[in-house]
Amino acid sequence: MKIGQEAEPPSGSRQSIFMIGQDGGGNWVVQDLSGVHGGLFIDRASALRYVGSEGGDCRQVVVMVSGVFELDMTRAAGTTPRQHFADLRREKRAA
């Protein structure tokens, strides 16, 4: 390896970050930060099982969201939540 060239991190060090909370109807919501994986579940245990099944060979980080957490399937893949919500605010102001 050349000086200054970065090595790919070992597969065991990759992480998937999932947010879990309840929506306004009492359903349990799971969504990853990329906005690609997620769903609605009838109980917390089912939501956590889903996170475990989606991890593959990656470690999962679970963030419990307080308050109402609605599933958002409108975010483009690869967009961070911060970018997505900033876009939504801009659209709301323009309307």
C-alpha cells in the first residue's frame, strides 16, 4: 500500500444505524439513516427483530426516537435526514 492511501475498513467495523419509534397510530416504525430500509411493525420486539435481520455482516446501532416518529419513504436514497428535512422546509416556504 502506498503512503497516504487508505485501506478499506474490515467488514466487521461497518455499521448500520436504525431509528425506532412509534407513529401517531401506535405502530412501531423502523427506518435506517439512508432511507432505504424500514417498515411498520405491530410491536417493539418485531421491529428489533427486523433490525437484526437487516444487518447482514454489519453491526447495527439502534436509536430510540421519543415522541411521534412517522415512516418517511419520500427521502431519496443517499440523502441524509438533515438534507431531507432542509429540502422539506424550503418546499414549504416556497408554497
